[in-house]
Amino acid sequence: MAAYLQWRRFVFFDKELVKEPLGNDGAAPGAAPASGSAASKFLCLPPGITVCDSGRGSLVFGDMEGQIWFLPRSLQLTGFQAYKLRVTHLYQLKQHNILASVGEDEEGINPLVCPQVKIWNLEKRDGGNPLCTRIFPAIPGTEPTVVSCLTVHENLNFMAIGFTDGSVTLNKGDITRDRHSKTQILHKGNYPVTGLAFRQAGKTTHLFVVTTENVQSYIVSGKDYPRVELDTHGCGLRCSALSDPSQDLQFIVAGDECVYLYQPDERGPCFAFEGHKLIAHWFRGYLVIVSRDRKVSPKSEFTSRDSQSSDKQILNIYDLCNKFIAYSAVFEDVVDVLAEWGSLYVLTRDGRVHALQEKDTQTKLEMLFKKNLFEMAINLAKSQHLDSDGLAQIFMQYGDHLYSKGNHDGAVQQYIRTIGKLEPSYVIRKFLDAQRIHNLTAYLQTLHRQSLANADHTTLLLNCYTKLKDSSKLEEFIKTKSESEVHFDVETAIKVLRQAGYYSHALYLAENHAHHEWYLKIQLEDIKNYQEALRYIGKLPFEQAESNMKRYGKILMHHIPEQTTQLLKGLCTDYRSSLEGRCNRETPGCRANSEEFIPIFANNPRELKAFLEHMSEVQPDSPQGIYDTLLELRLQNWAHEKDPQVKEKLHSEAISLLKSGRFCDVFDKALVLCQMHDFQDGVLYLYEQGKLFQQIMHYHMQHEQYRQVITVCERHGEQDPSLWEQALSYFARKEEDCKEYVAAVLKHIENKNLMPPLLVVQTLAHNSTATLSVIRDYLVQKLQKQSQQIAQDELRVRRYREETTRIRQEIQELKASPKIFQKTKCSICNSALELPSVHFLCGHSFHQHCFESYSESDADCPTCLPENRKVMDMIRAQEQKRDLHDQFQHQLKCSNDSFSVIADYFGRGVFNKLTLLTDPPTARLTPSLEAGLQRDLLMHSRRGT
């Protein structure tokens, strides 16, 4: 129960008398003229007002004469005659322009005529007056009673009427039509009904019924109308109301001791507002109560108003949410309180209308600020649904007030509520100046929790923790459970913690938030824990492990070379992080480019050699750089080694590496390495692999290794015959006795016919030690061979001449004598020759059908055609070569660049040797043969058998 005397009072409403509109003389119909000029300018209602209501933009009144009056916002009062005697009740619907009234048309208690309920459609007119859509008696039975209250549901399907005998009637259906509505008695009791109200919750409709002694609710949307007894306290007439959604549509009952709030199924809170309650009304979140002080004797609500003397009444406007009195004033004889056009209107018995206009929210807040009632201002702003910017402004002013009073703890709590609206630097400067690190820490913590902090805020907060040496708070701040709970910039936090010397905390953040670079920096540069850094790299994913080894590999290699080498071996062959374990060995691991890690071993040749040899063994397809570096390393070791046995071993290793076949594409690089380190065996091997026989020859010549010169010629002379010529020239220039080697060279030159004898003689003429006996055998054999060749050529010429003579005789015979064909068999099928047949001068005969089947042309013998075609091709080739020779000689004489002409003809294959299949390899046609003789030979071959 809230104590009424503890509530503060404010003047949040402005009070004024409603004035008449301009142009009106101030005299309302039926009103007595006011005396004096001052009274004529205020609005005066007609006398005899018995009932009031409001809605749909008008104030509605009913009087003792049966008239209903409407006062719109223009304050032009209009009315019409609704009843013959008096109007007792009015109910103006808020969502429909429908007015329900109860009045009397005749004296007496006849239920058929008195009292009457009328439903008016204010949008339609009947003779200038609103259209009455329905009339029915208010009293359902024959028992005489009086209507005490009336309410209508906004959906026009329910209307309830309360009576002084304790009964309640419910009209269900369309209340504007007789045939769609049904009336029944809902409630019977022993106490007068003083208030009714409908409450809609979803599809359920409740009806609150209050009497002078109890409160109850009915569910009228069902069939059986279940009833719930809510309380045994009642109230007087017009002392109940239904709140708005801000109070959850609770039913308010204003008793003399307390004000009670009810839900449909239970009683809610109550407020101890003293005084005899006369009127209760709900207005925009406020509870409006008109009461009389207890010192004045209470008067019955059911006695005649005329019998009541004018007395002072108090109007209080309560804010139940914020627990204060928004307005309080004394009025004389209040008739009713109405709400319309956003204001309250208080009607008094003298016909005056007092308007209570609520101040705007900003004005009310300023009034509270002046009294330093910031908590109340905050609650008021929330209830008025002030936006977040407005609330933040209040929190800031409240915080400034507390700060000025020295209440820093309270001030920072208010500043915390401004986060997101107020610039953080405004608050931070205040607490930096005041050296209130605890308060600043609390503010910055909240700023981070709301994810509104930047890197500077994170730096400041961590510095606060470190200055306070509050390790527990620091750990609580950084050790979040998940990534989504991190409300700060992790990298900034790591930097600050590292700078402050909180390495363990910085490592925790770096490890848990995958800032691998920062983790390794701290381990290697600050803590110098190289083993842990290497272990951390080993559990990283492949890409990150590779990049970090490239970045920090030299440092690790310098301090822990063996472990670093082992990690690099795994990284470049089949890498799996230590977190993966051995459970996923079936899938292939990742593999880095081993060549990129060679610079890491700059000062560790022993580890480099182990790494390179491991890669060459385990991974034969390693990059070429691995083998190049390994060769260079082995050659260096060989060159600097003094121990003969070790040197021989290193020699073998280098040769085996060269013979591995890994240097075919980088032959020049391997050759340079061998030459740089004077590794002669390797140089010779590479010369041989590269078919550089001339270089091999020159090498042995430079070192005067005669036997090796001959050996090179014997091994590679077939591929490069010029080696023998070079060897002969070499030995010819030697002044020493080299007869043995010269003889060996000459023997090979003679066997292969590599040099003309004259050139051999000229070459050996330069050697002063070479005598004729050295080349005597060579010259004798050469001359004998030439003599034999001359004899063979003469024999061949004689045979050609005899053949020519014989062919000419045959040609002459063919020209002068007849040819007798005596063949008896076909030359193709060897069957007996039959007519028709075909005969050729060459002596071949064919069946006609055989000839047609096998011949390519009618003029050529099928048997002689292949041989004749060869001869003709040779003749054409000779003629073409003769033409090319003349053209070549002409271009060679006329051109300025003879070499380009020769190269062009070489490219066209003109100088390729033409070999005739019918002649021996050494045979040459005699230039004395004439073209006519060649044609005769061809003709003879076509006729020959």
C-alpha cells in the first residue's frame, strides 16, 4: 500500500476558465443573463445539467428538461430535445459516432414507457436532429427501480445497465437494432450498482460490476457468463473507471479509504488516498479523483443534488507509475470531469467549465531539474516515452549534479546510462581530472561490454587495471568464454599488456584469439622462450606455420638449430600440426617449398647439409634449388677438406650427385660451380654429358695429356670427326717426338677418309720433328687406293661406252627394220596369248583385258613403266640441278653478302647429296654424256625385255 502523504505535489497542469468564442454574447439557451462585463466573457453552460460525457470531439451534456447538448471544440453549443422530461445517463462511444442515453418521457414507473434507452446515430439526421436508431425500456421487469449506471462496448455488441436494486441487464448483439439484440438479466444483488466497465482481452470480453459493497467480474463473451468475486469493498457512483494499457486495463475502484485496482480474476495494487471520493476518472495515464475532506460530513450519492449545499472539493491528479501528484486544486461543487481534445474539463455547479491543460514534457522535466529531482524526472520521461536522446540528456544532467556534489560513484552510474548517446570523452575527462580511477574503470568496462569502445578506450582501461594492479579484474576482462563475448580490440589490448609487462596476459590473448604474430613476438623478443615459440609454430595450421617460419626461422635456427631443422623437415615433406595428432595419417599432409627456407641456414652449414640431404632422399622431386645448393655445399666441403680419406668421400658424393640426373636443365650452373671450386672430374663429366667434346679435347691438350687426347678421339670421333683433325694439328705443333700419336691419328684419318692427303702433308709440315717416314705408309696406301679408284673409273667408262654403242644399234634397227612379235604368253598372267592382244616395242605382250586392268596409261608398258619412271626422274633432277647451279652462281656474284646467299641455299637443301640407287655410292656421271644419249637410253629401256 502506497502512503499518500509521501507523494510529492507538482503543478503539471495549467488551469483556466473556458471563454466564449468571439461574436457570442455569452448567454447560453436557458441561462440567466450575467451581470457585469467581466462575467460575459466566460463560457456558461445551461442550468439543470444532470449528466455529462465526452468523445468524438465534443462534450455532451443532458439536462433536467430532456435536452442533450453538444459542445464542440469551436465552443458553439448546440442541442436537441431527446426526452420529454429529463436525461439521466449518457454514454458517448469513442470509436463510433454513437450516443446511448437513458431518460424519462412520462411520469410514473410504467416499465413500458419510463425510463427509456435511446441509441442515437450522430452522423445521420432526422429533421435536423440526430437519428434515433433504437428505443427500448431500460427496466426489464415490472419491479420499480432506478437506473444507476450505463456502459457500452466499443464493438457495439454489448451494453450493460446497472440499477439501484442491485441488478444488471446485458444487451447482447447489435445495440443499434432491436431484432439483432437480446436483453437478459446478468446480475442480481442486494446493493446498488455504482459502476460498470467492459474490458477486452484478445477474444475474451469481461464486464466489471461494482456495487456499494463488492466488486466482481463476468465473462460475457461466453455462454454461461462465469462470475468472479474480486473484493468485498465497493464505492459510490462515478467512483470507478477503467485504466488504459499503461496500467494493463485494470478496473479502478475509488473507496473512501483506498483506491483499488483489479484484474478480471484478481485484485491488484491499492493506494491509500484519503477523503470521501466523489468522482474517479482516468486520463492519459493519470488517475483523476475528486474528493471531499473527511472533516466535512459525507452526503449520500443517491440523495437529491438540490439538497446538497455548495462545498469545497479537492481535485487531485495522480501519476500512479511515478508516485507523485501531478496537480491538485480546490473547486466548488464539481459536477463532473471530462476529457477531450487532450485536456481535462471540470464542470462546476455554477455552469462554468475549467480547462486543465497538461504542460509539455520538457517543461515538466525542467521543473523537476530545478528541484534536483532527477530520479523522478527519469521515471517521468520513461512513462512519457521520451526518446533515448532525451533520456541520455537527463542522465547526463543527473550525473553532473552528483559529480558536483562529490558523489562520484553515483555520478558514474548515471554516466554509464548515457553510453551510446554521450561522447565518452566527456565522462573520461571528468574522472581523469579527479583521479577517480575506480569510477573510470567502471565506466570503461561498461563501454566495452556494450561494444562501443575504440582502441583508445581499451588502452585506457588496461592502463587503469595495471595502475591499480588489479590482476583479478584484468583476467576477468580478457578471459572471455567465446569470441562473441569479446568487447574490445584484441590487438590493442595485447600491445598495452606487452608494454606494461603483463606478458602472460598478453600471451593468453594472442593464443586464444589467434594473433600468432604477437604471440611469437612476445615469446621470442620479450620472454626469449625459443622452445615454446617453436612448439607453438608446430601446432599452427600449415599456411600460418609456413609464414611464421619464414619470418622467425633465422632466430630459431640461431638458438635451437636441431629442433628448428626437424620442424623444417616436416614442414617441407608431410606437415601436420601437432593438434591434428596421428589420427589423420591417411590423408596427405601439406608441403612447403623447401627452396624458400634455404636462407634460414645461412650460418648453419651442418644443419643445412642435413636438411638438403633429407629433402633429396625423402622427396626426390624437390625444387632444383635444393640440389644446386647441396652440390655447392659438397664442393665447398671438398675444396676445404685436408684429410685425404674424407676428401675422397666428399669427391664421391659430389660425383654421385652430378650423376643423379638433376642438373640436365641447369647444366651451365653446375658447370660454373665445378669450375669455381676446380672440381676437374666434375667439369669433364659435365662436358661429356653436354657433348662438349671440343672442350674435353682442349682440357687434355692444355694439360698435355697425349694419351687422353687419343682416347677422346677414339670415344667421340664418330660423333665429331673434326676431333681427329684437331688432334693431328695439335701433335703437329708439338716439337716433342709424337710419332706414335701422329701415326695413330693418321691411321684413323685414312680409314675414315677424313682429310685430303695434301692437307695432311701441309699440317705435318709445321712440325720440325716429323719426317717423311711418319707419313710414308699413309701416302703409299693413299696413292694405291687412288690408283685402284682410277682403274675402276676407266673400266666403268669403257662399259658405258660399249652399252651406248649397243643401244644406238638397237635404236637404228627399230627405226629401219620391222619388229616381229613372237610372244606366246601374256606378260602379266602368263597365260596363252589370245586375241585381242597388245604388243610393245620393248617386247612385252598382254591380253587386252589384262592390259586395261593393270596399265596406268595407254602409251606405257606396265612392265617397263617403273624402271622408265626412275630414269625420267633422274633426267629431270639433273636438268633442275643444272638450272639451280646457274642461278646460284649468278646470285653469288651479284650479292654484297655472299654468306647469306650460301646460307639461304643450304636452308633450301640444294647442297644435299643426291644418291642414285642404281649406281655405286662413289659413281659419278661423266660430263661428256649428252642429253640426246640420255633420251636414247630411256627409249631403249622402254623397249627392252
